Amino acid sequence: MPGSHAGHFVVLKGKTMSGLIENTKRSVEVSAEDLPLHCPMPNMQKWNAHPRVFLQIEKTGEALCPYCGTHYTLKGGPAKGGHH
């Protein structure tokens, strides 16, 4: 229908009105609370997401998603020890 807004959504500073982050951000900083890390993350939109892939970030402090190319960095750098 001309002039219809059905199916559209509003994006505000990278987030939709539902609070989900668009899957277009290519650099994401994560914290220890986000581990084990996987892409897409739970707070990302699912409508255009690729299959979930787990990423090893603990040793180097960085990971790159093989599907979408998002670069993840671990806040505080690589893990210094094992899990407690």
C-alpha cells in the first residue's frame, strides 16, 4: 500500500526500538561476562543473522567472525589465568 509503514522499524544510534543492536557494527568490545563468545551475540537482531559460531578470544584478546567479519576485542586484554 502506498504510504504504508508496515514492516518498517526505526533505528536510533545503532539500536532498533526493541533495543537490539543492528548486525552492521564491525568492531565490538566484549567483557568477561560475554564469555563464551559467540557471533551473533544475544543482543543482536536475528532477522539477518548468520549461524551461531563460537569464537576463541580468551588467549589473544581478539577474535574475527568468519561469517560477517566482525572484529571482537576483549576488554582488559587476554585472560591471564583459568576460570575460577
